[in-house]
Amino acid sequence: MKSNSTTVTTTATLIYAAQAESQTIYLRPSANDIFVGASDVTSSTGLKVTNAAITPIFVRNGQTLYGITATGSHDLVILSEEP
């Protein structure tokens, strides 16, 4: 497993790049809720990932995942398999 962190802002931020194989990743925002989806994600259309909760998300091979915040910038921890 590999742990990474990124900062998510009010602009759609790539949080998981496309991989050759499908896998479940785990997300944990550490400052506030974030919203995840495709590259056009918004805080209205994205799936809410609650602050401090660990949320598993299945990502199919070749797919990417983006995140956005409603306000400000917040850190996000991502746990995934090694590529």
C-alpha cells in the first residue's frame, strides 16, 4: 500500500490518476469535507467525502478521480495499492 497526500481547492484537483488495473482507494480529508467525481466535479455534483472519515472508493482501470472543496483548501490523505 502507498499513502499520499494532496491539497484540494475550489478548483477541480486530480487526486487519483488512471491506473492499468481497477482498485479500491481510501480517502480521508483532514480539514473539511471534500467532493469527488470526474474532471468537471463541483461541490453540488460531487460525492461528499466527510472530514476525518475514511471513505473507500472503487476506481475502474483507466479512470481518474478529481476532488473539490466548497471553500478554501484542505488536505486529503489517499491510500492506494502500489502501481
